[in-house]
Amino acid sequence: MDHRQFWNLVGSRWILVVAFALVGLIAGAGYSLATPREFSAESELFVSVAGIDNTSDLAQGGAFSQQQARNYSQIATKQLVLAPVISSLGLSSSVKSLALNVSVTVPLNTSIISIVVTDSSSTRAADIANAIATSLVDEVIKLVPKKSDGTTPVRLRPLQNATPPSDPSAPNAGISLLLGLLAGLLAGLVLIILREMASTRVRSIDQILGLADVPILATVVYDRSAARAPLLKAELQSSARSEEFRRLRTNLLAINGSDSRLAVLVTSSIPREGKSVTAANLAIAMAATGRTVCLVDADLRTPTVARLFGLDAARIGLADVLATGTDVTDALQLWGSTTLSILPSGSVPPNASELIGSKAAVALVARLRQEFEVVIIDSPALLPVTDGAILASMVGGTLLVVGAGRVEGRELRRSLEALDSAGGSLVGTVFNRAPARSHRRFRASYVPKPLRSSATPAASVPNIKERSAAPSKDSRQIRPGVHLG
């Protein structure tokens, strides 16, 4: 994983990372509140050499006093110093436990002994620090040999007495909060990285390009409002989603080259990747250019198109046309005042695969391709059933919808193999429900590969009856942009 993939991952999972950071922050705050407060008090002693009269002796005495300061600091936490302190202050702690709360240091190149005592009481901490300093002075006097005049060559005297501190030395709320925040961030980042490494779901443009050797013709960013209003307005008002379907329309027309007629199958690897909504919005975008468009709902098992457009699902449709020979003109429904005609799925048949693979289906697709400038077929997902692969061989090209975080890499590979085995021509993919970052870096490209012509000559296909611009009496008129159900 390179740095760009890492930041893309963070961008798509930032809520989880922030949640862990907040948990860490709360944990840091809880630790600060739950931990007993401790106070640190400091007393200082100064070590000097007596009887120095000249500069040379002063230099030697300074080095000697520094050495002695280090020596004396070693005995400050011993029993001979701490036992009198415990006795004089009436402490209940042992010498060993008291020593754990005492820190004795000698700053570099100095003759100063610093005694720091930590205790839950600020007053007691100061008293203990001063008592240790006094006890250390007393013990040093006993340990250092005296001169003939009764004086000692080394003097140890108080430099600073400890005073009760007003603020606790621990816990440090700022540090606790910072450490909690950093720990939460780290935990969140580790979690999303491990999940990403363990997951095989397709979540990025790079993954699609690595699996499918075809261009990504559009990237439709996830939009929460699309669940309530999945279809575009017929007039394609300015919006990010509208622009992506304009881009998809432009790329498909460019791939089609000089051919004025286009037939494309819209499918996906597995259900719920957004293929039906993609097919519907592509049909709306095509109709917005004034072209005659036919949208066919060939998903005979779980039809969606009629519900999306608010059409009468009880009317005859594709299944009825294929099963009974009903004229397709009677099954077509106009969508408002646009040039978009919709062929719903009709009755749910018991033999969907047989109907899709029949000669009647081949003839019907060829007929629609002759009479409409654009034919868009919404087919079932490729992996659960064979219908999509069968239909792919009847049209000029297939558009594969890839739902971000929905399909696994192995499933995408299997669907590509299924298309190839059926003789379908994959012209490109649509990255659906993509993270916003994908849209920012997306640059649609395409290979100028013309869509294949139908195997059935157009001249041998009978014309569809002339359709009236007004809907029939039993046709349900829907205003563009109004979505029912």
C-alpha cells in the first residue's frame, strides 16, 4: 500500500478513525479523573569544601565537591537517612516504600543535591523533602572525618527548603488527553489497514483497473439522497450525478463512433450494485439529447424499472411479448413527454432463462435496434443466473456496473470470464456509489472500439408499428422527474 492508497483509505474510513480517536480522548480524560493526584516538592543542598585560600585550590575543591555531591546523593535514599525521617514525621510507610517516592539527583557540573518527594499530600511531600535534607546533613557530618580542630573538610548545607506545591505533578491532564488521542488514532488506523488487507471487496478505481482491462466510463459518487430519488430529472438539471451520466453518455457515443444507433447492455456481477438505476439514468440522459431511446427491463426475476419510473407494473411487458407473441408496440410505455420508451418486464415467468435465450428474444432486440436510435437493456446480474451473459451476445456492447464495497474482486473476475465465454463485448465500467475522493481523481478515458453490429441484418427485421405521441388509455402518464413508489 503506497501513501496515496493509504490516504484514500483514510478518506473513506475517516469516521471510524475519528471514532477511535474520540474513544482514546475519552479514555485519557477518564484516566486523568480516576488517577489519584500526586504532588512533588523539592529541597536542595549545596556541597562545598572548607579552607580554600587560592584559585588553584578553589578549582580542585570544586571538582571534589561535585564528586562528593554525587556520593552523598547515593545515600540519601538509604535506611540511615530515611529511618530518622519516618520516625520524626510519624510516617506509616517503610523505608523501601518511601524510597520509591524519593528522587535524588545532582545536576551536571554542579555541587547541588536535588531531593524531590512525591506524595498524595502537598504538605506532607514538602515536610518529607525537608526532613530528608536535614537527615542527610546529619548523617554526612557523622560519616565525614573531622580535622584536629573539630571541623569537617566538606560542608553540606541547605540551599532551598521545599514548599507545599499548589498544583499536582500527576496526573498531567494535557499529556493524558494527548496520549489517549494518539493511541485512539493509531488503533483506528491499524484497524482500517487490517480490514482493508483482509477484505477483497472492490473499493477503488485502481482495483477496478487492475481487474478489468477496460476503461472506467463514469464514477457516480455515493449520494444519500439518491435512495429517495434515484432518477435524474428529465431536463438533467446541474448536479454532480447528472454530470456523471452526461459523461457516461458522451463516452458511450464516442466509443460508438459514426454509428448513429447504439445498443448497450447494463449489468453487474451481483445484485444490488446499482445496475438498474444506472440503466434508467443513462436512458434519461440519452433521451435528453432528443434521440429516440428504448429502455428494456430484461430482469424477469426481480424487475425494477417499472417501479423506478412509476409505471404500471401490471401491464404486459417483455415476458408477455416473448411468451405469447404479443406485439411489442402494445407493451411499450412512454415516459412523459420525452423520447424515452420503456419496455417493462411484464409478468414474472417460470422459465426466464428460456425466454431470454429464445429466437424471439434475438429477433425482438434486433427489431428494437432498428427502430430506436438507442436501446438500453437492464439485465440480471451475471453471476446468479445466465440471463445477462445470454443478452450480452445480442447487443453491441456491455456496460458493467461495479458497486463500491459491494462486489469482491474474485466475483468481478468471474463476471468478466462469464461475459467473455458468452461472446459479450465489454466496453467499459461504471464505478457506482464511489467515495468522493474517487470522483476528484477520476479521469474517464475510453478506447475507440466501435460497438459490434447485430448478427441480424436490419433489413430483415420488420418495422414496429407507428406509435402515437399520446399515451394509450391504459398507459400511465408520468411527469418527468416525478418518481412514485
